Amino acid sequence: MCSATCSAPPETSSGTNFLIETRDLWHVYDGGVNALQGANLQIQPGGFVAIVGSNGSGKTTLIKHFNGLLKPTSGSVLVNGMDTCRTRTSQLARVIGFVFQNPDHQIFASTVLEETIFGLKQMGVVSEEAQERTTRALQAVGLYEMRNRHPRQLSLGQRQRLATASVLALETQVLVLDEPTTGQDFVARRQIMSLAMDLNRQGRTILVVTHDMTLVAEYATRVIVMKAGQVLLDATPKEVFSRDDILRQTGLKVPPVVELGRGLGAIDRAATPLTLNELYEVIVSKLPPGKASSKSLRHKPLGTRGQ
Ligand SMILES: Nc1ncnc2c1ncn2[C@@H]1O[C@H](COP(=O)(O)OP(=O)(O)O)[C@@H](O)[C@H]1O
Ligand SMILES: [Mg+2]
């Protein structure tokens, strides 16, 4: 599946502790599209990282390099210090779990259960443990009751969750999700994201490609902003949402909470509220003494940041 062979000399991590590092990464597809044009980034273990940018900015191409699905045309990618050019995809798959944007590219078994257990069998996990992990993964995505159905009987949102379960069951150190909330209703979106958050709390690193800026505000610890095959900015959500120059260049829109916070005026950019609770705190802090109520929001926001 690799679109290019690796010709560069082997890279080493030279003592760094990055989980994933790309160095001057270029990827040119057959036909000459320069999808990545010198992307540099470093991802630390344990983060919840959002990768954002307009359509065609190279996000999917970038993350496909992390599990060796694509190889650099030039430059390098190191995963746990392993140069992906010289590491078998099967070895990278033990570190990086990858949920595709379109679940139908990933699903091929004839029942939900078989689909979920397939990767574990491939990895040689013994039957009893494979069964346990499969049950846990299907319960986590809310599909256990449908385990005997054919994947074609599931809705698109359910197939997306099935694809997530198959990768979850592998219990990899890193979970990469490409547009996981696209096509999901409100409840499924919350289910997927709180699952990712739980995994992150347990120490897994989460990488999410998304257009959903509310998701970024609520969950991400870092945001990588892509433009034209390069990393334009790698910063916290607060920093990204306060950089009008970056937002303008990439066409990204701040989430409604951030917009509302700004619209209320006089809010220091460094204190940009990212969730409804944060917005509430900012508003209360601006009220004259005696006007502030100690009641917290009746409707809690989805995100759990700062709670
Ligand atoms: N398989 C492919 N063959 C040729 N060009 C591709 C292929 N996949 C993506 N591209 C092109 O590479 C660029 C980056 O695409 P992609 O990584 O999918 O961006 P994003 O995920 O940010 O939307 C786009 O111009 C896209 O049309
Ligand atoms: Mg994409």
C-alpha cells in the first residue's frame, strides 16, 4: 500500500522521548500531488492531540505515515524511536491503532463479533483473552448487544463504532481517529469522545483528525494545525483560538463558546473560555459584587475539561 519506497538513510531518535516524530516529511502521491511538504512535528506520550486544517491540507496523509500505511517520499517518521521506513507495518500496528475515516474500508467480516476479534487473532492473542477484550471493546462502543449481526445491518454511525471497537480491542498505546464524529448523532458523538477521554486518562495517547472545533475545545490538550502539507502551528487550544492570523489562513472557525466569550467583550485572550462552564466562570467574575450566583450551570457541557 506504500506509495513510495524509502530511500533515506535510517534515522534514530537520538535520545528523544517522543512517541511520534516527523522530520521534514514529504509525501508525493503518484500523479505528482505534494500532499506533505516538509511537515515537522513531535508528539509526546499521553496527550489528546487534535489535528485540524482545511480539506486537502494533508491530515489523513500525515496520520497514515504513523502506522506505515504510507512511507515518506523524503524525510522521516519515527514511532517510539523506530524509523517507519525500516519497521514492519505489523510491528507498528502494535503501537498505533488506526480507525479509518470511512469504516467500510476497514470492515469485512460477516458478524460484528468476528470483525472485532479478527485483529486480535492476527496478533496471536489466545482465544480466551481475545474473547474478553472483544467483549470489553464492544461494550465500550455500545454494540455488544448487536454482536451477532452482519455489519451491513448497522447504520453508518454504528459501523464507525464497530471499526473503533476492532482497534480498541488491540489495546495499542496510541489510538488514531480520522474524523470520528462525522455522521454521528449527538449521543454517539458523546459516546465516542468520552471513550477516547477514558482511554486517554488510562494513559493512551489519542490523535484525532477533526473539523469539529467544539470537540477540539472540549477534549484536546494540543492542537496541530495543518496547511498545505505543513504544520503551521502546534499549540494548546486556547493559543490556537486566540491566533486570528492562523484562523484566517486556515479558514478554521472558533467554537460558539469561544465566539460568545469574545462577543461579551473585555475577556482577556489568555483566558479564552473553552467550555460552557469556563464561560460561566468568566461571566460571573465580571459581574458586580452581589450579582453573582453561586449556582453552577444547570446544563453541563459535554467536555470534562477543568471539572
Ligand atoms: N491516494 C491519493 N492519490 C493522489 N492524491 C491524493 C490521494 N489522497 C489524497 N490526495 C491528495 O493529497 C492532498 C492531501 O489530502 P489528504 O491528506 O486526504 O487531506 P485532508 O485529510 O487534510 O483532507 C489533497 O490534495 C488530496 O487530493
Ligand atoms: Mg482527511
